[in-house]
Amino acid sequence: MRTPAAGLEEPRMTTVQPDTDALDQAISEGAEALLLSQRADGVFDYSADNLTSTLGTVGALSALHYADPDGSADLIAAGAGWLRRTQNSDGGWAMVPGLDSEAGPTAVGSAVLHLVDPEGSASAVSAGQRWMTDFGGLDAIPHPEVVSWCRQYYGFVGWLGHEEMRRFPLEVALLPGLHRKLFDLRIPMAFALGLAQARHKPLNPFHRLLARLGKPHALKAIRQVHEHEGSTGAWCENAWVTGLVCTGLARAELAPDLVNAAVGWFRTTMHPDGWWQTGPLDAAWTMYAVRGLAEAGYAQDQRLTASAELFVRLQQHRPFLAFGCPPGYWGWAGTAGWPSTLETSEILSVLCRLPGEQQAKAIDAGVGWLTRMQDSRGSWGLCVRNTKVANSGPCPMTTVQAVDALLDSGIPADDGRVRRALRWLSEVQLPDGAFESVWYRHHTMATAAVLETFAKAGRADDETARRATAWLERARQDDGAWGDGHGAPPTVEETGWAVSGLLAAGTDPASVRPGVSWLLDRRDAGGGWPSESVNEYVRYVSRYTNPALAQGMALRALGRYRDSSR
């Protein structure tokens, strides 16, 4: 049984069977509990619950240390104190304090404490490094990109020599098409750290020449992102990303206007307790909340009008030049955020379910964006076409979310965009019938999402869909609920998606009744559901919770079960 966080009530247990009255009550109570988080502007706001970030704080501390050590000494001291207070008893750190220790946050957390306060934080640093040793060191981290960032921090404090540091090839900045595919949304961070390397890492004459040629183009790409976001001093509205960019530029002694802007942003965004957040998720929270409400029978509710208007307002109508993205997309945060296929797809599906004419142009523009961003192989990644980068390249779950959006908008199932995507999905299905996901814990949610999309396209009887169904049936636990499919305890998010996917594919409602009963039993005293860390911040390495996803998926599953039973 999940242990409630401090201040939360124990989940209310019930033995009621999932009959119509029980479902109606659960849906009504759950919907009203969810709507309590809606702001007047339509955002379903969970910022108080899950934006605290070890990585954001690490990024801010390293940036301020190199860019403004004296002027920001008080902020640096406060941030270092917060890191020491949130260190787990085993010596490690999690991305979100209070969760199990993770290698990436532990590596950079201990390194940045040694960087900014080697004497006062000596014991915390030693404990963190002992945890890393027991874990197996940096090379045991199952993500090469995370290893690369961690090695940068180890280099900052002298734990690795220059000769051990991978070179960031600034010369690729000369070829935008190439560097987008190599780095995609990491472009500003990779180029900023590459500029710092060009100043501090011993290079042979040929590499010095390449770095000199690439330097102005790298700075241009970094500045493009900064200006697209309104020159606020932040990149991606994210302290970790901004910290990497500012650290690189400050160490390179370049672009002082960008460095000063970042320092100013850090000064105004530190929480009084001494931490910096990962960045707002206004669109990501709201899209799952509204999707769940709409599928549970609340599409006509006037309270969702503000959210529909919010989505129309958040759509971006300027190209994102650094990533080569056309206009018409949504990001996970505000009106100048970074483009994302995931949010664009989900928001399109939501808008197609809500009444009103004001979103018609937004839907058309979003469909156009998805069409232009589909990979030549038929898949979709996060924001750069045809990239293969591990944490944002082609993803089965992102792909089916895009296909769902096309189908929901009226694109027929025999359209070439849909057929190419389904063919690619069949090719990448795992031998056991499951599917991968870049942004959600493996493998239940991705497999359920793919099954639902095949069913929506009229192909629930395809071999791909049948194998996905069989995997979900095998992955169901004894209590009728689902975890990740590999032994992890069940969660509301995974159970909700599995129930929804199976029902969409025509599974007999009686067969998912135990899962529905489990969802009813998991409600808390307020009528909502607990959320778990099933969202991947960095695949395999760091996870976080999205409370709106838990509420939305529970409502979607209960609504579909009620409709199917009737």
C-alpha cells in the first residue's frame, strides 16, 4: 500500500462494486475535486506539488558561481543549504526531494556542492560520492546524455581531467540541419558548453580552427532561442537548462548580455527556501485534466470554456528557428515555450472534444504542424524531424498521440499519414508485444495507448493490436490493476490507461472490472486519486509526478467503463 505524503489523508477504501451508481458518484466527486485545481485563466495548476527540483537548483548554483559569485553569494549559500537539507539518508538525491535517490541528481548534486562550498558541504559531498560508488559510478547510468552532463560537472570540480571530457563539436553549428538532428532541444546547452570547452580544453590546431569557425553560429543559435522566449533570461523557463547555458557562456566569457539576463532571472525566481523549479507545466497539467473531464461527460461544462480559450491562446504562431519548427504548435508551458509533439497532439485531441467554433483555426494549424513534423519513417519525435536522439527521438507513444490527434480532427484512417505511422509502430513492437515510451514509465501506458490508436483506426484485429492486448492481459496484477508490467506496484495512471485502452479495443467490460474496482478503492477523502512518479524527466534516470495525469486517466477509465457497461 502506498504511504501517503505528509499532510495527506489515507486513501479511502471501499468494497462497493463498480455499478452505475458507484461510478456516477466516483466520477462526480473526482471531477469536482479536479476542478478545484482550475485557475480563473483555465490552467489546472499543480505547481505547488511537483516543481521543486534538485536539478534546477544545481543548474542555478553552477551558473551563479561562474557568472556572479560575489553578487549572488547569498543565493548560492541558500541553495547549497537547501541541497544539504534535502539529501536522502542514504547519501543520494532525487530530482524531486523525498523520492528514492537517483544517479543523475546525486552526481551533479554532490559535484555542485563541492564547487560552491567545499568546506561546509564536505560531509554531504562524501556521502553523495559514496552513493555513486555503490551505484557503479557514472558509467552505470543508463543514459549516455546524462553521463555527458554529469561528466561536465565532474570536470568543473577537477574529478575528471580535460583529456577525459568528450568534445562538443562546435563545427556542426555550421550545418543547422545536422546539428538539429544531433542535438535537437539540447542545442543551446550543448553549444554553450562547447564554447566553454573551446576556451578551457586543450585542443589541437585543427579542432581550434573548427571551434573558431563554429563559434558565431553557435552563439546565434543560443540567442535565437533566448529571443524567441522574449529575452526573459531563461531558456525553456527551466532552471536546469538555463543553468547549463549560463554556466557555459560565463566560463567561455562570451555574450555578457545573455549571462546577465540569466543571473537576473535566477535572482527573481529562487524560492524563499533556497530552491529553483524545473519550470511550469501549465499546458501539460491542463490537457490531461480537461481530456479526462471531457471523456467522463463534462465536455459541455461551462467551466472548461476558460481552458479551451487558454489552449487557443497558448498556440504559437511563429516558427521556432533554432529547432527548424514551423508555427502551429504547443509547448508544455507558456506562449513562448519550446515546441512539443506530445502537447500539440494531446491539446488537439482535447480541442476536438470541446464545443465551440473558436478553436477551429487552432485545430487546422495544429494538424498542419503535425503533418510537417512527421518523420520520413512515419514516426514522430519531440520537436525535430528525423532526429534519433535518445530522449526525444522517435517514440511509439508520442507517435500514437499524434495519430490520435489526426483521427480526432477528422483525418480518415486510410490517410497516408496514419498508415505510415501504424506501419512504423508494427515494426517497432517489442517481441513480447509491448511498446516503448520516451516520456512515461515502461511499458503499460505506451502499450495501452498504441492499442487504443489501432482500435480508433479500425484495426483492433491487427496482429499488432492483438499482441498488445495479450501483453496487457499478462501484465495485469492479481488485484486487477497495472504497474509498469515488470513487477512495480500498480498506479492510478497505468491502471487508468490500461483499462481505457482495453475498453477502446472492444474488451468485455467484465474483464476489466477488477481494475475499475481498484480505481474506486484508491480514491482519497476528497474524491481524487494519488499520483505516482511515472513521468520520465530523463528516460531511465529521473521521474516526476503529474497529478493532473492521475486524475484525468482515472476519470477517462471510469467514464469509458460506465459507457461500455451501458
